[in-house]
Amino acid sequence: MKSKILIVFSLFVYVLNAQTIADKKVTWDFPVKRGTEEWKKFKNNEEKVNACQIPENIISSLSTEKLTDICLQYPLLYDIFAFNDMNEGIDNLFNDFNGIRELFKREQVSKELLKRYQEKIQNLSFLDKTDSSAERGLFIISISALEVLLCRYQLQTNATKENYKEILQNLVNGYEKKIMYVDEFRGFGLQTNFFSRAHVITKINEQFLEKLPQRNKNAVLISGMADEQSIRMIDELSYQLIK
């Protein structure tokens, strides 16, 4: 009897491993890239959005790691910053792109986003190595996009305060590193960090909104633009909560 159970178990493990390996091999790329002649032929935003959807027969087979990479390469990702209210920009992203909706259903979404955020923050010396303003700008905005996505982790139904504290810890570290390159990140580059930290703090400490000037209408929760009092509150609470 034992041998039969062992055989069945071994077969199960083999099939599971084979499926895992197969899933890792599944990949996909956007058929039309921004800036190409094909992209320029699109008549409106709706056509661009439709062209960027991941086929349903592929999306569920993509590993979370690969799906994260795909989402961060989404041609319309940085359109989230085209709105006066970044919350509207994020809502628009989730409404338009099936890839980001699928990603935020995955349990490992915060792990994958944090991994890429940490890599970017640890590689800020890249800004010293390139003279290309386009490369510098793309690098900076890619960090901002990750910060904004991280603050939307509340979409996960199983998110805990410890999960939020881990995200907050990384955002604080990112802020400290950005300050070392303050000329590069001045303004918008710091706004997304304040925006994200403010939203994450509200998930850890609900009383934060009551203390914040103008409460949920405060600009830091809308665009990341913060007055000195709000910045001071965000900094003080950030360090208190990650102790």
C-alpha cells in the first residue's frame, strides 16, 4: 500500500513540476510598440488599448514574474500621470488593461513589484553613467510608476498591515536614496513617493486621515503635492510605523 501511495505522490509532484516549468516558459510581448509606424496608424486611444490586451488563452499561463515584466512594459503605462488626480490615472489603467487586473489577483504581486523597485533604487548610480536626458527621464518615471502601483496593493483581499509596512519601509528607503539625487527627482520625482506613502499609511493607520489637513481632499492624496505640514506628518508617521 505504501509503495502505491508513494508512486501516486511522485506522479503528482512530477506533473506539478512539469506544469511549473511549462508556465515559466510561457511568454508574450506587445504586438505593436509605442513610437513605431504601426502605433502611429492608430486613430484613437481605444484602438491602442485594444491592441495591447493580452490574449485570454495566454494570460493565465504567464508566471507572475513574467506578467509583472509585461505590465511594466505596457505602452500606455505612463498615461497614469496624464491625469491631475493620479487616482483617476490608476483607475483608468486598471479599467483599460487586462494584464494589470490579472497581476493584482496574484498573491506574489507585491513581492514582484518590490523586487523591481529595489533594483531601481539600488541602481540610482545609473543617473551618473548616462548623458542621455531621454534615458534619465525614462529611468526616473519608471521608478515613479512602481511607487504608484505599490500603493494600490489594497486591491489584494489578503493584504495585511505587515505587508503595508514592508511596502512603506521600501518607499522610505527609496525616498532617502532619491534625496541623494534631489536635482534629478525634485518635484514630480518626489511627489509620487509622498503620494504612495500617504496612501499606504492610511491602510496601516486609519487615523492619519483625521490629522491630515483637509483630510481626504489633501493634495498629497491626489497628486503627491504636499504642504510642509503634510510632508512632516508623512515623514514622522513613516518612521514610527516601520520601527
